[in-house]
Amino acid sequence: MDRYVVARTYIRGDGIEIGALHNPLKVPPAARVRYVDRMANADLRRHYPELEALPLVDVDIVADGEILNRIPDGSQDFVIANHFLEHCQNPINAITSQFRVLKAGGIAYFAIPDKRFTFDRHRPVTPLSHLVRDYEEGPEWSRLLHFEEFVRLVDKPEFESQGINFGEDEIKRELEDKIRRDYSIHFHVWTQKEFLELLLSLKNKIGFDIELVLKNGHELIVVLQKLGAETGATASSA
């Protein structure tokens, strides 16, 4: 089973995909997708020069993917967020926003990288208590910490594996550059265990069922269904 088989089983109607860039989910003919990103295509090209040779989806809605401020409540049959939640500074708020815009019975389709099999492998897993604090207090308290961790535990090993010296001066320059550009790093990282722990902590607060959990190579695919009148329950706010 792969991404498309899962999509063919669960995705239909009208919905959105957040942050698809060059790798949109292939969906069945019964699904109509609009693409959401925080920047228009020209700005995305400037922000991600490493994607210069790759085709990007046309962004239909420019909006903050963590709050979906331009998407009405209860308006979507599905929300797709593949390799997006790890880029969120406040993942609990992002998931809450995604369920806000879903109709009762709507589907959330997530894929997240398992940090053990990616460039995040040297980083510690983000504990649930950290995510809860980001949600309750706002993520500003941890933002700089995440950037520094990324530079030290992702960028530094990568440069040094190429024989490039990456001392404290280089770390400082790279950190300042990423913060200045507001570069979209992986703010949080999980293995399947910790990500499922997060979902189970939100299940009753937000109001959803876990329909599918699938290991797919280096990633975890999760399908959730919003509870409500059509599914025999009432969703509560987080």
C-alpha cells in the first residue's frame, strides 16, 4: 500500500493540500484539490532555490498553513498535509485549524517523516510536553532553540561530511541567515511512537477517529476522520 492507494480509499470531494510544493499527493478523479501555501509561486521560488529545477504546483490560496485564516469553518471534505507538520512552529494549533475547516466526516491525511531515517536523525525527539507548551504559550519561547538545534545537528554534520569546516563562526552565520530568511526548517521531529502519542492526546479534545496508520518507508501515513453529526458524535474544541 502506498500514498495513492490510501488517497484512492479515503479522499473524495473538495479539499485542500497544504505546502505541496513539488510533491503533491496524487488523488483520485473524485477529488478536487486547491493548493495552500504561505507564499505565492514566485516567492516560493526565491525562498527555495534548491527546488529551482523542479515543477511546483500552482498555489491557489496564499495563507498561513498553520492557521488557515482564509479557509471557512466546516468547508472542506479533506485536508492533506504531507511533510508539513514538522515544519509547523505550533503543531497542535495547526492540527486544530485543519479540523476546524473540515466538514463532519471529513478526512485529514497526514504524512510525517520518521526522524530516524532522515537528516534529523541526530536530533532529539520533540516531547509532547514541549508541543503542549508551544500551544498554550505560543511558540516564540522555543523558536530560536529550534533554529540553533537544526544548524548544529543537521547543517553542521552535512557540511562536515563533505569535508567543509563548520565551526562556531559558520554556525553563527548560518543561524543568522536562516532566521533572517524565516527559512522553513523542521521545527519538530518525531518517530512513529511519539507522533501517535500526540494524536492520541488530541483525539478526544478535537474529536476525530484514527482510521489508518501506515509505515511507508521513511514516513508514517495517518488518516483521521472528523467526528460530528455525520459520524454519530459531536466534535469538541481543543
